[in-house]
Amino acid sequence: MTDVLLGTLDYTPTTLDAPSLQVTVEPKIHGVVGSQFGDLEFDVGKSVRWAEHFCNDMFITDVNTGVQRYWVINWSATFPDAEHNVTGRNFFTDPVPWRKEQFAAGDKAFGYNDADWCFFIDAHEGLSFDIRSLPTDYNAAPFMSWMYREIQRAVDAGLTEVAVPFFTYLKYDSLQNVTYATQANDGGAALGIPPVQQPIGVPWYLPYKSLVRIIKVSALRNAAYNWSKLDQPANLPAAFAASKIQIVSYAYAHWNIQDIPPGQTTVPPLDANNDLGYQMRNLISLVRPIPGILFGTPWHAPNTDPTAFPGPWAVDATANVDPGLKNTVEESGHTPPNAATTGIRVPMYDQVMRINLRDGLWYEHGESGNVPLTWDTVNQTWVPAYDPDTWPDDGIDAEILPPPTVSALSLRLNGTAGTYVHTDDANYFDFSDSEAFTMVGIVSFDNWHPATRSVIVSKWGAAGQRSWYWAVEAGGGMVLVVSQDGTASQEYGLNLTDGAAFSLPNGTPIALAVTFATNLLTLQDETQFWMCPSFDMMTWQTVGPVLTKPNPTQLNLFASTTQVQIGAYLGSTGNAASYYRVLSIRRGIGEQNGAPFLSYDEVGIFRGDTVVNPAFDRYGNLWQNTGAGWSYANMPGLPV
């Protein structure tokens, strides 16, 4: 890898400075985001976070179609100012009703006005702008002005929709280390703020027509509106020939499995079995096929892709609509941007492709935020795979850190009434709209055949505030209890006759899970229990049959306002002498290789090795130990 120095940011006036604001009343713009791919989605957070700058409010439609989301997005916590819903529709079989549902749900949440405009972008897409000329009101609205300009083009032409040039990202090339400075470094070296180094590659794009994505609300409310325009590329209308906005799709690129397999240091070569990007391409091509981009079976390798064109690097995550960014070195020693792609300044991948697009690594650590992390399954956390001090200079040649010390430390509850763990109520612990859920724990009970039910985890208050609880059944087995009205209960019990594999000796540690869902085809609620004796969270096996109860009206579980409790409900019911290594609560029941732990969307996780009281989890839930009968100890028999 070679090293290149990118120029600093200069915020002094330039010849590109925009004139004074000329528009007194700007249209209100509503962002409408679709997240259709589940676990195949690219970096949802980057796309949505960037798009937030260009709208007044945002509504997000996510999916729960049985495909888990491994890259967890807790919309309420990550985008607290946005609203969101979850749909069971399949976008790829019929996108028009999917789009209509998006709009209707956003309208319900925010109350759109007929004179407003909606801006549609999907989580697998990036919003980009050509910054070589500025909107007239740039100084007053450095972000929104880019949208106002495109809407004004439509208004001037008597149109109620904006067509946006469409590009697909196909690959990266010419990897190297790049050093670039930040705004603080511009004359601020004395402050001790170092420059940032970033492994970077040249992105290659294929331009293809345009998509209608900015639409006036009054047009969308017209029963005759042609919704297919949002997903069917068409030639760019003359009214938008000077357009400075682009939609970049990341749904057609090849990419590999999400994580480097344990014991390996590189990503396996692409083939028909591991090319998840190709799976994504196969889906999006059902809705939006592009000539020359092959899909379907047999698998088409990357060398069969059509000719693409190199684009520029994106240098900064939020300031690259600022014309003061100057003196950048574009692809030094490499092919310069093509005329057709040189205006793409803000791809979704802000510093571009982080080694490469979906190369199998997760990056979060270090000053540059790009040190690869690996998942520590025992301690339930991400840890750096390379020395953060040498990674910026050496990249994949940096020193590989040894694996983290394995910890078996767990929370010990002695079973006395009033001793438990709790976190406050949150709406994401309520499973509404016939929503499925999964709960997973690594636990040990002193008595797996208790005289009365011993609670694993609950959201179950007094009558009128009941929602759900999961427990070890009296005499042995497991039970899930739910309530649809807050008072009456439905029980899904697994006795030892049905679940003989669960006949555990007292004190045995085990990884357990329970999944619950409403089957919309049979109109039944379904519960399945699971166990993972190996603790690898991959080799799960079902325990007993699927347990069902009729639910013809698709009633939701009651949205109780009581707290979530581990080891009890109501604080003094179901207490048992037990150990808790980890307890995870997740929305959805998606499985991968029969593994419910890889389910749709984790919303809370309690870790027994967090030797503090209280402690926040990664989602902002505050877990507190209550009562006097708790301590921390190694769980007897837990493999380390």
C-alpha cells in the first residue's frame, strides 16, 4: 500500500460562495426510508443518518419477513427523532403496495400536507450531490438547499415529481492507505489533533437512467398516481438535465460473508455459496433489473459484470457538500474519475469502502474508527482484531491481537423473594402488530425440577399490566405465558414428556431460547423452545414440538408498562437460586442454520460479567440488581 496525503479543509470564502438566500418560504420535505433486505442490508445507519440532513422529518419502514437482521438496528434508539414501523410485506414480489404502505404510515405519523414533498430513499441506497455548483440558498440552508433546488426545477416545469439520476455501485479497486486532515487540523495542529488514516479504494459505478424519488404529497394522494415510477428507471426528463442529485444503489455489488471465519485471517473467495451480495442482486433484480447486470442461476462471477466507471473518493462524512473542501488528491497514481461519475461526491460509504465493501469485517475501534472487530461470543462484545496502534500504518499487516480472555463470570441470584434484576419499560419490549420475538439466555438453575415455576425473564405485572414471561416449569420443562389484554393469559407449556432432551441434572448450565410468532397463514400463535448444549450459539436444536393456539383476529400482546425483570415477576414471584451469564431480548424470530440467537433485532441484553450495579447495555437500557441476595461468581460447569 502506498500513502497519499489529502489536503486540509479551508473554510475561507471561495469563488463558489452562494449569493444571499432568495427563497422566503421553502417546502416541507418528508424523508421516507425503506429497509427491505433484512440481514442482507448494507450499512443501514450510514444511509439513513446522511439522509436525515436533507428532510424535515423521517419515517422508516423495516421488514419482518422471517429473515433475521444480524446487523442490529434499534430504530428508536439510533434515530430518536424518526418514526418507524415494521411490515410483513415482501417488497420484491410486489413493490407498489409496499411503497403505498410506506407513504400511508408516514402520513399517519406526521400528518403530511398536500403542499409538502416526500423524498423516498432506501437503506441500500446512498444520497449523493454534485458540489461543483451551489444552490442559491446554500448559505442559509447548507443541506436542505440541495433538495430545494431540485424541487424548484420541477415547479418551474409545472411538474409534481423530481426524477433523480440513478447509479449502481459495482466494485472497488486500487486499495491503498490515505492520510487526510480534518477541519480541526486546518491550522490547529497545535491542539494536538492528529490526521486520520484510512484504507481506501476507488469505487466503480454504472450510470443507468433515473428514478422518480421526490414527489409532491398531493400527487401521491391521487388514486391514479403511478407508484411504479419509484422503482422503474426511465430516461432523465429534460427538466432535470442539470440535476445535481444522485441516487446510488449498493444492491448489485458482489460481497462476501459478514465475518471472517474463526481461525482464518482473510475472507474466503467469492463463490455461489457465500456471495451474499449476489443474493441481494437477485432480489433487487426482480423489481429493478438493469441490462448487462446478470443475475439468477447459475451464479455469475464478478468478471461477468458490465463495464463500470471509476468515481472519486468521498473524503468526509458530513462536510462534503461544503465547497471549501479543496486540494484533494484524487486516485493519485490511479485512473481518475470518469466524466459520467465525477460528480458523485457523497456515496453512502463516507470514506469509501473500508478496505472493501462488505469484506467480512466490522469496524469501530481506534481514532479512525476503522480497526476490524471480532465478536467475543462469551463476553458478548466486539473486540479489536488488530493492534489499534499499528493498524493505521500497516492495515492488514498490523499485529493481530490475541483473543480476549474468556470470562465465565455470571450474576448469582440466591432465590430469595425480592432479589432480581430489572430494567424500565420501553416500547420495544412490547410486541405489537403480531410481531414475533426471541429470548435467549445462558443460565443455570440449582433446581431444574422446581416445586413451583422459576422465572427466567418477564414483563408481567399485576392484572391489567401483563404481557409475557418465560419460566422453568414446576417439575421440569419450560413455559411461555403471554397476555393479549393485560389480564387473561395463554400458556405454552413444555413438559419433560414432550421435551425429554431438556431433562437436565440440577445445576447444569445451558443456552436456552424461546421464539414466539403469529402465523398469518394459519392464524395461529406459535411457540418453539430451543437449547444449545455446545454454547457456540450456532448449533441449536429444538426442544419439543411447535406449540400453537388459535389467534383468528391476530391480536397483539398487551403493551404493559411494567418493568422487565430477570429472575422474577412482581419482584417476589418465581424467584429461584440461579446464574445468569447473558440474557438477550430480540424482536423477530429469524434463524440462520437453526440459530434463534441470530434473530431479527436485539433490543436489550443483560451480561452477567458486568460487575457493576447498575449497568447500561449497548441499547441504553439500565439494568439494576435489586434485593440483597445477589453476587457475582463463575457459573459452575460453564465451559471456558
